[in-house]
Amino acid sequence: MSDEKKPTKKLIEPRTLKGFRDFLPEAMIPREKLIARVTEVYRNYGFCPIDTPVLEYLEILMGKGSDETDKQLYRFKDPGGREVGMRFDLTVPFARFSAQHLAEIGVPFKRYHLAKVWRGENTQAGRYREFMQCDFDTIGTTSVNSDIETALVINDVLERVDPRSDDSFTKFQIHINSRKILTGALEKLGLVEKATPVLRALDKLAKIGPDAVVAEMAETAGATEEQARTILSVAAAQGSNDEILQKLESLLQGSELGLRGVDELRQILDATAAAGVPEERFIVDVSIARGLDYYTGAIYESFLTELPKLGSVCSGGRYDNLAELYTKQTLPGVGASLGLDRLFAGLEELGMLEKTSSTVNVFLPLFDENLTTKYFEIAANLRRKGIGVELYPEPKKLGAQLKYADRKGIRFALVIGSDEVQRGVANLKDLRSGGQKEIALDSVAESVLEALASNPSPQKNP
């Protein structure tokens, strides 16, 4: 036998790319719960699921968002030599999808799409290079009723973001504006041909301040200081929603497009109030412009009131011309996207994410290996009643098994030994409080359901 030592195998350092993340169970459990709630809201309004490829031909994606998103595209040549890119949002692929499948889907068409997108941008709190968007859109209609419905869906989704509770979450506001108002103001100033750079600069107002915005408008759009200050005065309209709309009507006299934007905002606000949404929930904010070039009408940005610097967690608006590069048929649309990752960064900062690594409420320790078959029978009966249960796979000491369950955040343990089986009972142990009670073995499911009802847990099955 040779005495030569085998070369030491070099280990690859386990790591993730900058801006990309792994999700452990304690992060994925509340994410999946919120995704399920978001999906339920979308479906309740009649939106249907679709999916599109991660990769698109580069020409599908380039020039559809902004110069910034073009720079952030992950792009490369595939093995066939084709120029391709990874989707940077779900709206542009949806425009391509709609044009390609128009004969099959018909209009109006309402879709939702929950999937990952990629942008090679600078990372910061709540902003990553790989992130999930939760989009919903209606295409094929210019009716303001679809804009109203978009506002209502945003509200309903955000009311359900608290993973700890089924009660309505209320600490958010939805800022609403219209590109028609902004374009109307530009018409009056003779800057409508420079709308894209002007509105991109205006969209940075909260980040860089008015003086920097004026400077950028001059540099990128050739706007005079007087023109730029006039735009900022329109954007700075203050007061109640009704007072702001009245001021805008006065400022926009002579601009049919601008006045139409004001009227549409008033219709949206009236309808959401009639639907029972608190009036203070919607804020007319003429300073929001949305950085993407394709918006043409009502636009929305939503903020957690306790974390305004986090940025918008659900944004969108009307885009009436996005599909014009793919089809000669007009496909007006309106919709919004929930930024799941940014939202969760906010929920975590607010302490709203309860730590748990389990998807079940009941733990069944393998207390007596001779009762393994009985344990499987009990677990199956509980699951048939809609109760999630985890059976430990090995006959370790009971203390070690209960410690495992407690570490995962499982609420109850069902301890059953040979003595309990003979007496027809089981011990139901509350791992949170340490309390314990004896229950009848032939009505375990009923007793567990009663315990869950009186001691609600975030993992409670729907």
C-alpha cells in the first residue's frame, strides 16, 4: 500500500452573490403566508394567474423602463448566440404576453403574476438585485373604473400584510396622482416634449430636494429656473384632497388633459370612500411622478406611515401605450405591484415578524418506540381534521424532543406513552406557557382544535 497522502480536497466557500439571498424557514413561512393572502385578494377581484419566462429577447426589454433600468439589466448571449435579458419587472413581459396571446385571452383581461425579477442596482435596506414582485393588471379598457379597482386592490392587499393577525393593518397611506395632471402642467409651460427627463427629475424630489431637482431639470430638459419652479409649485400643492384638486383645477385652466386628470382623481377618491375605505387612507400627492416612462394616467405609491423613508411598498398606475411596440391594436392597461421584499424589510423593522421555523401547531414526540404505528395513526387523524402535526423521527429523550419543538416555535406537544394509551388519554402540553392538561385519546382532534381556538397561534391552519 502506498504511503502517499491523498491531496486535500479544496472546499468551495459557500456564499451568495451580492444582492441575492437565501431564505431560511423563519423568513419563508411569513412570506408564503402573505403571498397566499395577496393571491386571495387578487382572485377575489377576478384576476387570473399567468406566468412568463425569466429570459426574454433583449429587444423586448430594452428601452421599456428607463435609462436606469436599461443599465441595470442582466443581459448576455445564450448558447445560440441570441441577445437575451432577465426580466427587470413583470409589466413589460406582460405587454409582450398580451400582444402575443391577444386572440386567446380577449379583452378586457385581468391577470396577476407573482414572480422574481432582477436588476443589477445598488443594494440597500429592502432593495436587492433579485426580488419578488406581486403584480396585478387590467388591460383592454380605458375606463376609470379599472383605476378605481386598482386603488381598492392596493388598499385591500395592504390591509392584510400583518402575518401575526387576520385583523386589518391600518398603518399605511396610498399617495395618488395623475400623469395627466403633470403633463397638463408641462403643456402650459411648453415642456411637454421634455416630459420624460422633467418627470424623472421630479420623481427624485423627496430624495434630493427642490434645488437639486431644478438643477437636473435644467441639465436634462433645458428647463429654465422659472419653468422648473412652476412645476415644483404645482407638485407642492397642499391641503385636503378636495382643496388640492380645486387648486389644480385653477392652475390647469386651459389644459384639457390636465383637467381630465383632476376629474379622474376625484372619481377615484369618491368611489373608494363609497367602498368604505377611510378618506384619510388616500393622499393626493402631485409630487409623485413614477420613474418609469410608460405611465400615462393615475399613479399610486404606498407607504408605511411609521417608516416613510423605506419608500413605496406598492406602486403602479395606468399605462395606455406600453404594448404599442408589439401590436397595432391599442392595449390600454392599469395595475400595480407589491414589493414583497421591501415590505418585509419594513415589517421586520417594525417587529411584526414572529420568529417561527415550523408550519404546524402540534408536535408528536416519539416517546415510546413501540407505539410508532399508533403515533402515525394519531398524526393522520389530526391531519384529516386540518391540524398540522410533526412526528419526531427518532426515540430520543423526551426533553430533547420537546426542546426541538420549542426551538421551532411549535405551539403544542401531544405526549403519549404506553400508560396513556392503556388509560385512553393523552397529555396536551402548551410549549409557550408550560401548561399541560390530560385529554381523551378518542377526541384528540376536538381537544386540539379547542385549544387552538382559545390560544390562537400565528401558525394556525386556515
